[in-house]
Amino acid sequence: MKAADLAVFCDFDGTFSVQDVGSTLAQRHAAERRPAEWERFEKGEITAWEYNMAILDGLPVSEATTEAFLKTVELDPGASALLAWCGAHDIPFRILSDGFDLNLERLQKIHGVQFAYDANTLRYEDERWRIGAGYPNPTCDCGTGVCKRGRIQAYRAEHPGRRTVHIGNGRVSDLCGAQEADIAFAKDTLALVLEQRGHPFQRFETLFDVIAALEASD
Ligand SMILES: [Mg+2]
Ligand SMILES: [Zn+2]
């Protein structure tokens, strides 16, 4: 494997960033509705996107309140270095996020970084969130708003021969992407579920670990 053949796809919440934007705001502003909806999701009665709709669509959080929270969100200590490393090696880098476009736009400005991304949509209506699914994929059982398998497959169709890398931390939104990619980096619940399924992956703590592993693979 040569680094020059790689294309890197990275989860945002809890992977490129330290905090999870959607779930932190949901804990603060929709705490009472979460347990019942999560139970329905765990039982398979609703999909991951339907869970998001139940909790986040209509969330009573204004643009100003969101902005104040976004200013507290930290990036992984190796986040900028990973962007720079990919840039220096002409390796395409893309955030695949089951979070929201407006938040990713703001976080890029706040942290002075730039990345391409695929995400769900967020708009404001009467000081409330209105959300829409970005890239749902009925053929994948992830049930999320942004099917990462689908995004990686679409990229591969356009760029045959590229070795795809997926970096993530969540068993719900990252599993299909990790399974689809040629190389998977995982931590947290994603690492647990990949281990249970016997799917090969490389464990990481910060994105510096990912850079070191990709460097070593050259
Ligand atoms: Mg995540
Ligand atoms: Zn999927």
C-alpha cells in the first residue's frame, strides 16, 4: 500500500471533534424524550434517522444557543495534523458525518480549518432546529441520515483503484463505513462492535495515531 493511493473518510462527532454536537445538545434540551426513543431504537422499532427526527427535529435551540455551544467544541488533538498530512500527500480527505451541515460550516470557521464533508441538513425555524437527511440509503441496514457505506461506494465507483480509509468511533453511524472501507480505524463503541464481528480494524486514541499508522503503511 502506498499513501498516494489512499482516500481518507473521517467521522466528525467524537472522532474529528472531542464532543458529540447532536447528542450533547439533545442531552441538554431533549433529555426527557431520549430514553423512550432510544429504547424504541434499540428494539428496532425505529431507524437511527427516525430516532434523530424524534429527538432533534424541532429541538428548541436557537442559532445563537447552538453557536455558543459550538464555540466550546474541541477538535481531536491530531485533527489539524491529519488534514495537513493528507494535503501534503495529495490524499483526498472527506468528513462523513451523521451530524449537520451548518454546524460543520461554523466549526470550520471557529477552528480555522477547511474540509470537504457529507452531512445532514440543519435549518432554523422559529428558534428551533429543522433537520433533513443528507444521504440515506435504503439498501443499507444502518438506517442513518448519511449512509457512510453509500458514500464510500459512490467515491470508489468514481475513483477505482483508490484504497479507502474510514476513521470512526460510533457503532450506529460508523459501522457500515468501517465495513465498506479497505482500511478501518476505530475506537469507542465502533471498536467494540468490529471486534465482536471479527472485522479487522486498527485501534486509535487520537488522530495522531492514525497519521502514524498511515505513514508506516507507505
Ligand atoms: Mg462519531
Ligand atoms: Zn449504511
